[in-house]
Amino acid sequence: MNGKEGMPIMEHQFGPARKQSQASCSGQDCLLENAENNPIRKSRGAEARPHSPGRRDGGNAPWKDSTLLNCLSPEAIGEFELLATPFSCEGSAVLFREGEQPGTVLFLLEGRVKLSFNSVEGKRLTLGVAEPGDILGLAAAVSGCPYEVTAEAQFPSKIAPLPRHTFLDFLSRYPVVNQNVARQLSFEYKRACDQLRILGLALTAQEKLARLLLEWCAEGQKTERGARIHCSLTHGEIGEYIGVARETVSRTLSDLRNRELVEQHGSTMLVSSLRGLAIYAGSVDL
């Protein structure tokens, strides 16, 4: 974060999205078309192709961060990898929109995807940023209800779409995956509750931002100088995350720097005193 109002919290910026050697994605129709055109899926019989030894455990294995495949046999993993063919999408590509019927489940392999929705007043609220290993559209795929959020790639990303009916069929044939799905949905529920606490229980905009930083610190890197966190959101996007104006975010971050509670270096933030930040957030008595 560079401290300038409205400027992205990035050490460097992506220019126009690069041409990819793989197919480019630009929406739900494109995702579904790519997923349905998988020749393996069209002709899937009782057998899957043999799984390549060491494929999932390799350092560059695209599925190494996915929790969905935990506890599956190599044969089942191999079948899944053939069903969900990865391809690239450009930065700023909308993968699906709130209100659309769930046609696909998306597995994020590389990049980051912003999840957001509109309020009844037309204000946009950011729910979070999905990272490699996350599953997008899972709740809608399981329930059959329309997507509750809009998913938009922040940078050029690699995803693997799977048609909803194919995904549900895979779950029925490998019941152990249902435990991983339940775990993922529970995590999403907890994340939503944490954000509601920030939005609903914090009294001031400053408290909201401080509590958001504390939440990020819990998942950040602990160092001798404090908690180090990475943030690729602009001041405006942080404001969408907690329901406040961009100018308020910039002003509050400036105040935190002046109090020497937060240091900023490009896309990296260092929180020197968690207790000091908690006091600022009003969650610890003096």
C-alpha cells in the first residue's frame, strides 16, 4: 500500500492482461463451454485414465493447494484432474455474477479472485479475496440456488471449471469428498460471521478497519518486529470490505502510521503492536 488515496496497494501494477497460451475466460458462458467441451468428460466411462505417479505431490502440481482432494486415492484424483481441465483467464474477468444460476464450480489454481455483492441501496460490499486452493461457487452448486456473489479475477489467473452436474456426480461416487465440501462450507460460514462482526458490532469506521487488520494479522506471518500481512486491495476496495468510504480508509491508515502501529512497504503491511491495534479497535481495555 503506498499511502496515496485510491492507489492500489501493490509494489507493481499489471498492465493490460497478457495473452495466454491457454484459453481465455470472460464469463459464465465461456466457463461452461470450456468445461463441457472436455473430451474426457464427454466420453467418461467407468474407468479413468491411469494416474501419473507423483503428479499430485510435485512442486508444480496444480492441485497441491486444493483441500477438496484430501484423502482421495491416486486413481480418484487422476479422474478428477481429467474432468476439471485448467485454463487461464485475464485479469478483471468476471467469472460469474450474483443472481446467475450455478452452471459451474470453479477451482482457483493460480491468482486471486475478489468476491463481492451489491446491497439493496446499490453499494458494493467485498466479502473477501479467494486464493489458490479455494473453491468458487461451492454453496450455490450444492444448494442449486443462484450465486450470492460476483467473482472477478484481480490478476491473470488459472482456474479449472467443472459443470455442476459433473461435480455432484463426482461427490456421489466418492463420498469422502463430502467431508471436505462440508469443511469448506463451514470455513466460508465462519468467514462471513467474522465480517458481520466487523460490520455490525464495530461502532466507528476506524474500529472497523482496525478489527479487519487484526483479523488479517491472525493469518499473517509472525516476525520479531510484529505481524506481516500482504494486501493487494486498493483503499477503495478495503472500504468496500468494511462498508466505509475510500477517503476514510486512507485517513485511518495515515493515523495508524503516525501512531507507529502500522508500517507499509508496497503490498506488505507490518503491524508492530497487536495490543496497540486492539486498543485502537476498542476491543481491549486500557
